Amino acid sequence: MNKEANPTILGDTIATVGAILGAELGEIRVERAVVGLFFTGVKLTNGVAGACATPIKTIPEAVCCPSSAMAMPFPGKLRGRAAADLAREALAGNGIRRALGIAALNALAECCWARRPYRQTELRLGVDAFDATEIRPGDRVVVVGAFVPFLKELKRRAQSFLVLEQDPTTLKPDELPFFRPAKDAAQVIPQADVVLITGSTLVNATLEELLALARPEARVTVVGPTVGMLPDAFLARGADVLGCVRITEPDAFLDLLAEGGSGYHFFGRSAQKIVLARRPEKSAARAA
């Protein structure tokens, strides 16, 4: 089934960007793009930048120059490209094309936030999405994707959890007892009181399906630099907390990505964590 055949979070967000920015969108172009080992970043000519997780594991052909060229379609062609054009690559099937598109879309999403804050969410600067989720003792927690900071904190709190992951080798030995194959999501997620989902699910086009599996009363958090600052489509599908990234020094941020940097290197330096949290009327809105 073609996952883009139906409306998606990314498709809806592209449409929202166009509606908010209007004619201004046509003037914004790509100034610089970096495909890093862990994250991909795009800086626009208006000085705003966005990021996305780099889907390295989707490029098994990147073992020699001729085949790698198929996986990296844009070298030398990105500077000066229309930002709206690159953002539409977020709907592509190719991993790197999709990542570049999402990074450009996230940069445009921040431009939109500056013009039209989303009143159904509260913006919290410097707050970690884990803390914003307000996990309580006894909550049944499911983590989708081996998101290391969340797994570390859950273990520190001795909070019971399950982790859905496609690749169990990403887990530490003490985490393996909590491992469940990603294909078991339909059985595991409906049992959860709290669902913590890595934003990388946007890259592999599974986020909509995962959100649909959560119970209406469950608290759902989507987190990571891949998550943009336009919450409309996320909240409409049941997310409650978005853990996003605001890139405060775009050039320094992209320099770090080019040198293989990860969140440990850019948080608190060239980027800051922010949270967009659904306001309290959530229960009634989701039940409607």
C-alpha cells in the first residue's frame, strides 16, 4: 500500500506551510544543506534552519560510488533551490530525499510558528519532552524506537516499560527483556497508558499508523529533531506532546552535522530543546 495515498502528517504540514506563508514561500530558497551521519540539516536564505534524522540504515547500497549516487540524488544541486520544492521531497520514498525534505519542511515550520503560534499548544522552552509527558508510577509505558535518553531515564526511575524496535542490536543487554518486535505494535500500543515515539517514524512513514493504535486516553509524545514546530497535523492524530528542536545558530549547527555531530554536541550550543504541549482540553477534543 502506498503510504502517501492518504493524507499524512507531512502532507498536511506542507499544505499548512503554504497557507500560512502564502506568497512569501516562493521567495525562500535553500542556502545550505548537510547530510550528516546522525542528522540532516537545511538552512534557508531567511536564516532559519531545520533538521531530520539521517536514515543511514536505508542506504545499504552506499558501499561504492556508482550505487551511492542513486541514494544521494542532490549533490551540487541544493543551494538556491526553492525551499517549497525541497520540502515536497518529504513525501518521497527514498530515505535521503525524504530526510532532506523533512529538514526543509521543519525550517519552514519554524517560520510559520513565528507568524501563527498554535493556540491549542503551550510552548515550553528548554524543557525535555520526557518531563513534559508527566509519567506516573504504575503507568504502562511503551517506547517506539530505541530512544536512548528515554530508556536511560525509565531505567533510572525503575519504571516498567516495553520498547518496540526493528533492530534489537540497538538495545543494551539490560534492555532486551523489555524488547518487542516492531511488527507487534498492534498488540502492544493499545495496552499503553503512555506512548513515547521517536520522530524517526516520520522518515519511515509509520507514525500515522502508530498514533492510530493508541487509546484516546493514553498520553502520546513524539520527540526528536525530526519533529517540526507546526503541531496541527500531529495533534489532529492524537499526539499530546511534541519534543522539537529550535536551531539557534544554524551555521554552527550544520558545521557540527558535517563533522558527524549528534544531539550530545549541539544541544545547549547551537540548538535548544523545546516542547509543544497540548492544552488541558485534550480529552474532550479527542473523545469528540
